[in-house]
Amino acid sequence: MNIQNAYNQWSDIYDTDSNLTRDLDARITRELITEQHFDSILELGCGTGKNTVFLAQIGGWVHAMDFSQGMIQKAKQKVKAKNVRFEMADLTGRWPCDDSVHDLISCNLVLEHIKDLSHIFTEAARTLRLNGKFLINELHPFKQYTGSKARFESGIATIEVDAFVHHVSDFTKTASANGLDLVKFNEYWHEEDAGKLPRLVSFVFEKRIH
């Protein structure tokens, strides 16, 4: 199904659906950057605001973007913090952000739906401040190799959302080509994943002088 239409349809049940990947991402995001503070945070693909609530607590200002109107509406109902601004935006175009304004960009379970990683990293490098961080949590490519992708139940049908496979090296090489250095990498399993492939892959990149 078309990605935007799928997430508009999914938005009504996204928060209440059983979703181990969503839950693991929320936990890992908090573990990675808890007890830190950022002046300006850009959240790519904020969805229903599952991480926006936390980002608003550690950020002076949060610019939360998504291209699904349904998801944005749910996020606005959930997140009432005055330091958050929601905006509809297509990440495959130029982001509605000035140069060098954010010291954290958070991108969670989004890039499997983006074909061209190079544009994402180019825009991240443009909008990050020097020494700014780019946090990415994604469905692990090992899971994708087995055919796993975002899906949800709609009536009696299972809706699969269009996805693209990106290898670990695709992330690291594209980041390096855009002046972003890898400073942290890890793989994560949910408690119910014992003996299985890792569920999430996580990167933290930093914009440095080259």
C-alpha cells in the first residue's frame, strides 16, 4: 500500500496495536539520550508522538515532522507541550528548516520507507549544528532480509507498508560521505526475541569538521 495512505489508515490504532518494534524503539530512544539536554531537536517522522513526549522533556524546542495527516492529528492530541511544533512535511524534499539550527535529529522507524538515503543524510548535515547528533533507530536489515516489514490489521486484511532494504553499510557510508561520523552503534532485541535475529539497529552520528 502507498506509504502515506497506509499510515493515515494505521493512525487510529497505531498506539493500541501490539507492536514490539515500536515499543522497543521507544525504550531504546530513552536509554540512549536520557539525562541529556538539547536546545533544538528535529524529529523526523514523529508519527503519533510516541517519542515526541520524551523529546519535549529533554529539548528546549522540538520541531516534529511527519507526512501523514492522520498521525500528526493523533500526535497533537497526545502532546500538549508548548515547546513542540508539528508540521506536515515530505522528507524526500527539502526540509522546512534553516541551516545549522538543530543539535539533535531523531529519526525512528522511518528510513525503511525512504528509497534514497543520500538525500536524508545531506539534509541532516545541512540542518545540524557543528557537533550535533543524528540518532537513527531502524528495523534491522537482518529482519528485512527475511521479509519482515511494517504491517497492521485492517478488518480481515493484513496491510503491509511499502519498504526498502538498507544494509548497515548503506547507513555508515552515506553518513561519512556527508561529513557525519559514527559515534555509537548497537543492535537490540525485544524481551520476546530470545534466540531470534536482532529487531532494531541503532546509529548515532555526529557532525564534525573534516
